[in-house]
Amino acid sequence: MRIQRLDVRSVDVPLVRPYSIAGERTEAVRMLRVELVAENGASGLGSATPEVSITGESFDACRGALEKARWLAGCDALDVHVLVKRIDDAFPAAPGARAALDMALHDLWAKLMEAPLVDLLGRAHKELETSVTVGIADVTETLALAREHVERGYRCLKIKVGEDLALDVERLRELRAEFGARIVLRADANGGYAPHEVPLFFERTHAFGVEFLEQPVNRADFHALRRLPMEMRTHVLADESLHGDADARELLRDPRPCSGWVVKLMKCGGLASALRLSALARNEGVSLMWGCMDESVVGISAALHAAYASSATRWLDLDGHMDLAKDFARGGFTLERGRFRTLAEHGLGVHAT
């Protein structure tokens, strides 16, 4: 079945609620919508939210790479693995563009195969719980946001930290005091701490039962975590320090600086590369969390299908669609009281609006 055309569109989306992480505040998001249409009328959707501060890929560079992929017209959509490899080779510096094309190809392929994508990939999970993020704020606002999420049925809260260690400790203390064992607490520093602050974080929050600390220090300093005691390193996850295969091999070098990896399609370039990372993680005993940027339900659905096809998956952090004021797609999954399930529809189960 031949691909007839590739459509690329820019979509600017305000956030319902702006938020802050270490060193950055986000009020709106620019996305790219990709659609591959086959000669029988079937189509596959993809999306990109490039983040130049993380991957070095600007929005314009992402769009430019997508526009150069019009050679996909005329290709056989069933040759998905061959086409993804060609895309990887063509756009090595544009992981967001690669991810969007990869999503659209996999969505279209699974529709043509008349099956949900995860079932073609090999399902390992049917349902998992996602965390929901609370941005950097003072104690009062942190508690108010947490109450809102808990009232909506979310049990896992990921608290953004990394700008003020003393305030971070106070926020986590107050959250545990208010909610007790009803919630799971996770923390994400986005590289905001200095290396010497990381052991202090663990020592001062030990009593609060924080499940893990994600990306405590910046990418350049991540090697310094190898000097931490093992009981601390087992509660560290790598996010911005993991982009692709080379990073994964470095993180596996002993002594390992962390016990888990955060896989994001926008960092690694799509489902194919993400599943390579997941196979390596499974073989090496590494636990995976699947995360996202601020994304359409298309990107969230693609990450969910990949996550549910990996036996190394332990956590989900797929809340990037929740604060969008609008979306260019619908469907993809059900999300009830924080628990994700894929749909029985073919492909990713997403539809353009």
C-alpha cells in the first residue's frame, strides 16, 4: 500500500495553566502535526514538540526536516522498519521530526494491518498508573494543586524541584503530612541541583518516602552521581542524560549513576529507537519510566503503546496533554483515576479533530 502524501502543519497551543520547572517557565507550546495518507485513504498521525534546550532541535529545524521528508510519498507503508531506518539516517539531529514521522508510520502500518499498534509490537501490559506533575511553586500553591489532582483521582504526584533545596524539602514534608500514605511522591529536579546538594536531598527527605529523584543534576555533571552511596543511586532516574544508544551505554558503565531511565520519544526519535532502548534496559535490569513533553494525545498515545510493549516498563509519566487548551486530535486511550488503557481501535486509536 503506497503512501500518497505527507501533510505538515504548525499548531500553537496555549496552556490552561502555565507551570514552572527548574530554570524555565512554560505558558504555551508550539507543536507540529504530521499526517501520512495512503492511496486507500487510510492515514497515520504523528506529532512533534521539539525542545531546543534539551535536544538542540529548534522548532524551525524540526519543521524543516519534516518538509524534507516528502520523499515518503510513493513508498510502501508496510515497509515501516525500512522507512524508519531511512528517516533516522536522514535526520540524525532532529529527534522530534524523526519521532513525528515514526509515529505516523507506525499508526498507518497498524491500521493497514487492522490491529492496535501495541498488539503488533507485543503487549506486555494492559493498564498502568501515571503520575501527574506539580510545578515549582510555594508551599500553599503546591498543596492546592496537589489537592486538585488527588480529588480527580490521581494517586502519584511528581513534584518539580531543583531551584531551592530548603523549599523543596518543606514542600515534600507538607505534602506527606497532609496526604499521608494515600499518595506516591516522586521528585524531578530537571538538572537543577548541584552535585553536592543531591545527598542532602536524600538525607532530608528520607522520612517522606520519595520514590525517586529524576535527573538531579545537569547532563554534564551526571557522572558525579557515581560517587553516591548505592542506596541513593537506586533512587535516581536519568532523563535529560538519556537520549539514545550511546547515552544508554554510558549509563550502564559501572558504577552506574542511576537505576532507571526516562524514555521520551521527543528525545530518542520515535518508537523504534525507544524500543531499542527498552530492550537494552530489559537485558541490563534497568527500570523504565515513559515520559513526554507538552504533547498532543497523538504523542501520548504513541508513548503509551511503546510503554505497554516493554516488559522493562515500571512507571508512566504521561500527563503532557492535560494542560493543553486545545488539541488537534482526540482518542488514543482511556484515562480513569490516573490509570491508562489503550483502545481496541486499529493503529494508535487517535483521530484528527
